[in-house]
Amino acid sequence: MNKSSKVIAGIIVILLIIWGISAANRGDKQEASKEPVKIGGAYILSGPVSLVGELQKNATKMAVDEINAAGGINGRQFEVVQEDSQYDSRTALSAYQVLKLKGIKIIVADGSPVAAPLRPIVIADGNFMIVPGATTPAYFDGENRSCRIALTAKNFGPAQTDLLLSRGYRKIATFHSDNEGGRGFYEALEKDFIAKGGKIVVGEFYQTNATDYRTGLSKIKAKLGEIDAIVIQHVTNAIEPLLKQMKELGISKPVITDYYTINNPALKDLALANDIEFVDYEYAKTDLTTDSDRVKAFKANYRKLYSTDPTYFSASTYDSIYLIADAIKAVGEDPAKVGAYISGLKGYKAITGTLSFNSDCEVERLTKLSRVAGGEIVDFIGYAK
């Protein structure tokens, strides 16, 4: 082989090598593009609020299956990796660390004892989270990578105050859980109620894992002659024991509460809550004449899959999954871009209502006032201011 032939042969070899490397890189990119889009779910899979976790799982599966059946996210399958928060601050932090080790940067988390401790760490890590129902004021931070679509304690406190005062109840007792959620509810109510001339005669708190409430309730009973009504808040699996123990102790004053207490999935016998009035969401698990076609389809499909009406717990998780999926389709998986996209949404047609976010990625919602009668929720008795 002469010198020129050797040069040509060398060039050909080099070109073949370059082509091979390029082909390999193309193959790697094609394989990478087939990898599923993964987000995380710090869900309440066990512990005193585990029934809510079941609703989270159900709604997540339904949303993910629908998204994947429609082609996934830009041709890639969608997946939610779930870890158990147990409705506990320390466990929630561990669950988040596990998700982070798996490369998850975008998460759905719920429950005030979960959302409050996770928020600063998620933000510090440059990640993103959205909460469907946590009410804690500690979630307000001016940061659009910590989104929320729920009513907050700042909504419930004034709305409960207006309801109490409209009924002439100016002296009350309160009974809240001794955690981030319960304390947030109490503080918001206390601030607004006292500012408007009301008085909290006795305020009692119970442990999240409690099932016997007689000690705190007995202190309230001792003050029955001094109060007009009782405000309670309860989200754990032991809601029925609480209501039964109130009746057993002869605590018969009017009761005011919130959506989460009355729609607690552990409250199977709504007759236990007869005559209770509460601050509610506009969204209803039953069919409304105002439901859009999408909401009607959601409710029908949920009932078909799970043989029960979808409460806000389910509908808001479903909305959160779709919000994230829509954001990733539009701007990719960068947490900052996802936060910016969602916080910029106005008039987003969700299952739980029309959502418009502010720069803090919080949604402003109307509250509704409802009551329980004949073992059923009566929708509705009016709108709060």
C-alpha cells in the first residue's frame, strides 16, 4: 500500500470511528428519551391518617393511568414514586430524602405536619413541591416552588368566626389537634374571633394519635354553662370515637368545624355529626348541576374504579398530579421552571374549581358554609365572606 492509500485508509477509519461514536450517542439519547418522567409522592400511607393516604393513592393511580393512556408526557410514560410520610414530621423528612436519593426533584406532599418541615428543605435543595390540602400558615414563603391549591387556616379561621358570630355564638370552647395543622387552625380562629369581640373560654388540644378524648372533653364540659358553642378540628382515623365521647359526656352545645373533619374518610356514620355546621369547599363529592363535563367524567370514573364518591382529598390530589404533568409538558422537568409555570396560571380549569395562582404559588378560593342533617351533608347554607 502506497503512502496516499494509507492516508485514505486512515481517514476512512477515523470517519468510521466518529460515525460509530455518534451512533452510540444517538442511541443513548433515544434510550434516555424513553425513560419515564418520575415525580415523588410523600403520601400518608400509614399512621393515624392512613385513610387519607388511600385516597391519595387512588387519585394518583387514576390520574397517572389517564395521562399515560393519552400518550404520557411528550411521548414518555409518567410515574409517581411513593414514600410514606405517616403524617409525621420526622418520617416525612426521611421520605423526602429517599425520594431525593432516587433523583426525584418534583413532589406532591400533604398534611400540615408533612408540608411545614419539608418546605424549607425542598426550597433549599432547589426542588419543587405542591400540596393539595395542607392548611398550615407555615407554608406561606413567597417562593413559587412551594405551591398549594387548598384553603388555608387563614381562610378557615375568619370563615368560622363569621359563622359563629352570625349565629350569635360569642363565647366558645375549642378542641384542636396538637400539631402543625391543629395549631394553625386554632391560631387563625383565635386571632380573628377575639378581634371581632368573641371570647375563647377554654381551648384544649389532643395528641394526633389519641383515641380517648375524655380528659380534654371533661374540661370543656366543666365550662358548658359559660359557652355558646364548640369549635372542633379532627382529621385522624379516630373521628368517630371523638364524636361518640362528646355525646356520652353530654356535651350538647352547637358544634362548628371544617371540611376536613366532616369529610374525614374515617367518619363512616355521618349521623354522628348531625346538626354540625362547617366551613366547606365549593367542590362537592356529589353531582352538582354546575359540574363541567370534565368534572362529571372524573366523578363517574372515580366511582367506577373505587365504588365511592371522590372527596376533596381525592380530587385535589388528582388536580395536583395533572398540574405537574401539564407543567412538565410545557417547560420540562426543571423545578424552577415548573414553579414559574404553575404560579403563572390564571383560570386553570381543575376538578376542584377554577384555579388562579399568585406569585407565592397559592390559590385564593371561596369558602362555602354547609351542615350535616339526616346523616347527610346539606349543600349549602351560604357562602362565607
